[in-house]
Amino acid sequence: DQQVKQNSPSLSVQEGRISILNCDYTNSMFDYFLWYKKYPAEGPTFLISISSIKDKNEDGRFTVFLNKSAKHLSLHIVPSQPGDSAVYFCAASVGYGGSQGNLIFGKGTKLSVKP
Amino acid sequence: DAGITQSPRYKITETGRQVTLMCHQTWSHSYMFWYRQDLGHGLRLIYYSAAADITDKGEVPDGYVVSRSKTENFPLTLESATRSQTSVYFCASRGPQGQPQHFGDGTRLSIL
């Protein structure tokens, strides 16, 4: 059973507009959430994270929102740029990185930003 | 250069052969991880290591063996490769608790 779900396999957005990528989780013990970006033929690159004691974390054009009651988080990219075109993975763990730091990943959402 | 490197980047082998994927990191991170990425599955954890000589199974460990004699290296061995192990393999490392994992660029492994 998938503990981290990204229900949209793909998303297309116009340059300059907002991109919103969604992620749902089922394990209420998760308390640390991360977003990774992945370009073809490269490894995932860490983008932004949030712990469960917060409901928002911002880093430049990227903002992650966490709704614990809904077990939902979202990544907002404003404004979107063509270089943001990539696959975005949501990941979660127990114990703020945990003693093992094991991450559970969603299947990813492919974002295409059109000029 | 500092970072995490995987070798080889591409590998083709035959069923039944043994193959080892290498991972090397220069940050002296305690934790290291191996994932596989398959269509429709995202990234799944194979094995992880909390320190030299300490390893443990992840979600999909069957058919794989790991070792960690030195902090900086974490090789992954397929002792008798099967077609179902055709995948892209990613190694990652992590520093102290609360820090994100950092990934290598992957090894694309094809088993014929």
C-alpha cells in the first residue's frame, strides 16, 4: 500500500504562472517531508523540506505547505520557469529524518513549463 | 571534487552474472542508501547503512548484497542478476539527523 501518493503523473504550466504539485500521505507518524527535483540522466536534487511542527516553508520561488489534518502537502513554484521542467518527487520520513533517515517516496510528477 | 559518485554510469550484463555497483562519497556522511527507480514505482529503498559495518534491509532487498567496510564506500552487489533487476540505481548519503539525503547521478543497469 502506497504511503506517499502523487496522484498527478504530469502537469503542464505556462511560464510565469504558478505550478502547484500535490502529495498525499497515509502514515500519521510521518513528521518530515521533502521535495526533490530530478532531471533526466541525473540524480534527484533536494529542493525544500518541512517538518510537521510547521505548516509552511519558503525558499525563494519555492514554498511547501503542509496540512496535517488532511495528510496533504503541496509545492508551489512562483513564477514558473522553463528550467523548472523536471520530475518532482515528494518524500516523507518518521522522526525528522529518523535514526535511519529512511525516506518513502511518491511516484513523482513530471512538470513541463512552456515558454 | 566533493560529492557522491556512482560507477559505472551504464552497465549491460547477462542473467546469472554477478555485478557490483559502486558508490563513493567525500562528505564523511554516516548514512548511505541504495534505491532503485522503476517506471510506476518511484524510488524504492534496497539497503541502507548507518555507519561502517552497519547495514540493514530496506523495502526491496531480495537479490542484493551490500557491504560497508569504509565510511566513504557503499557497494551494491547483485550476486546472480535477473531481468527483474533491470533498473536505474541511485546511491545517496546523509549527514546528521534532519539533513536531506544527497543523491548520485545513478547507474542504469540492463540485464539481458
